[in-house]
Amino acid sequence: ECIMAKNLKITQEKSVIGTPQTQRATMASLGLKKIRQSVIHPDNPAVRGQVHKVRHLVSVEEVD
């Protein structure tokens, strides 16, 4: 069984300039607009999938 953290803290590390439109849309749906901005989302497969798509632009930590 997979034990997940309750929440993920996702921080934008790099600009979306020059990235494909789908990645920009994913960043927007996560609520990220500025570099070094952080958002908290529940740890679930949907959010993990979004993070995986833009993993080169963000950093992630597990929080409670």
C-alpha cells in the first residue's frame, strides 16, 4: 500500500516563457503565476500527474 503525505507544496522555480501551451495551462491550473510562488494542493494522483508534466519548472515538498 502506498502511504502519501496529506499535501504537496509546489513552488515555481522557472519561467514558463518558451514552454508549450499545454505546460503553461498546467501551471495555471495549479495556480502558479510567478517564479518563487508556492501553492498547497492535496496529494492525489491527479495533482501528481500535473506536477510530473511540469517537473522541470517546479520543486515539490510533502507537507502535512
